[in-house]
Amino acid sequence: MQKPPDLSIVVPVLNEEDNVAGVVTQVRQALEDSFSWELLFVNDGSTDSTAARVSELAILDPRIRLLTLAARFGQSAAMQAGFDHALGRVVVTMDGDLQNDPLDIPRLVEKLDEGFDLVAGYRMRRQDKWLTRKFPSQIANRVIRWITGVPIRDNGCSLKAYRRGLLERMRLYSDLHRFIPALAAGTAGARITELEVRHHPRTAGESSYGLSRIWQVVIDLFTIKMIRSFRLRPLQLFLRLALPPALVASAMVGARLLTNAPALRSLSFATVVLLLVALSAYLLVLGLLAESFVRLKTRGRGTMASTATEWVS
């Protein structure tokens, strides 16, 4: 390609040897007359012939590219690697299992051109098993909306369109690909909307991501909450952490002053009080240091209102 394409489609794949050719065919049919494009497969440690199949397709069409990770690092790392190597001004992510429909890509890009930074697809008629996929996803989406305050209905849908500028302000790690809208809202001041997309049943291969990752999702959700709530005001977080030990220490000192019980005059009692006071003071100092760091980092960047998030339905 002589110049960067208009559109990059990033597709993380793990053991999808029977699906990659279908992805290429469908992308060609959906985009051939609409955009200049590239299709970047990110091989996340596949143990089958996925990489070989993609390489064969890339020989026939230079718009197809293969990026192979050294080992299996997970979908978030695969997406971030794709973002780092994508050339288009607009980047679209989708799954490599043929459940997402490339025919929706032009609609996502058209919506993005209305002035948004991120357009998230949501699957109104999801073609997955109810007990093991749809029901856990419904619960997770409700919890994510409640905790993050970002009203995305389907955080698990991989079909999303991004402006390159937004991706340059975000970094994915762990399993944060599940929380991209919340991450974009909390750290990048993104204008976000969502759009209904098609969803098809899986016809080949097996899903590599299941309920076993639930605890990692919980941890990452806590991380996102901290980023959204306290990124610009860390002192508030540390004050909340420092308050309980300070209150307990105060109550213990008050009990010592009001009674002469032998247990309250012991060395161990005094040691516990001093430890609680020290913990509270330590957390307070950490909060002050974090607050100072944030102030120094944001100095000269204008008002913090510039980081506000706008949600548009």
C-alpha cells in the first residue's frame, strides 16, 4: 500500500484456523467499494494452523497482515498489539469467529464520523448459549454499568470503531478489553455512543474465553472504578482508607480514658493504637504525595474540565 488506509480492522485470533478465510471473504464483500482498508490478524498463541492460514491469505492480498505474539497473552494484549501496529485513521475491532458481521463496519464508521470517538456495537439478538454466555453477560453488563456509570449495554461485544487519537490515549492490559468504553470515558475524555449490530452463531471452532476469567474481570472492574473515581483526586481515596483506622484508634483511646480495665492498660493495647495511628498517617501522606503528583502532571494542561466525558445516546 502506497499510503495508510482509511480503515484498519484488528482481529485477535486464537485457534481459529477454520474461520480466518471466512473473515477475509466477508471483509472483502463488506468493504471493497467503501474504504481503503487493511485486515490485521493478531495471533494470540494459537496452537493450530491459524498463523499458516493467515500467511497464505496475506500472500494473495497485501492488505492482509499477520502479527504473531510470542505466547498467549490474552485478548487485551492482542488488541493492544493490533492498535500499536494498525495504520488506519479509524480502527475497528472484531472477533475472528465469524459471529460479528463485517457488514456492520460501514455503519459503525458512518456513526463515528458524526463526531464520536468510540462507537460500541451491541448485540440485540445474541446467538450464544443462554446459561453459559448470555446470562452471565447480562449480569456483568448490569454490574459494569452500575459501577462505572457508563451506560453501555454490551461491553463484551468486540465489534467497535475507534478514532486513532482515542487509542493513542489508552493502554490495554490484563482483561481491560471488556471495559474499553469505561476506560475511554475515565481516562481519555471520549465521546461515546453505541449501535445495534448483527450477531451470528459460531459454526466452527470453540470459544477460548469463558467463565474461568470471572475473578480477573472483578479485579479489573475494581481498577476501572478507581481510575474513574479517583484518577484526578487521589487524596479522596486515601482519606477514605485512612479514616477507619483513625476512628478505631480514637474509639480505643476514648475507651481507655473512660475505664480502668486492666486489658486497656496493657502494652499490647497501646501497640495496637499506635499501629492504627501510624497506618492512618501513612495513608494520609500517600494521598498527599499522589495529589501533588497529579497537580504537577496536569499543570499547564488547562482546566480539568477538558477531561470530562460526554455520553451521547
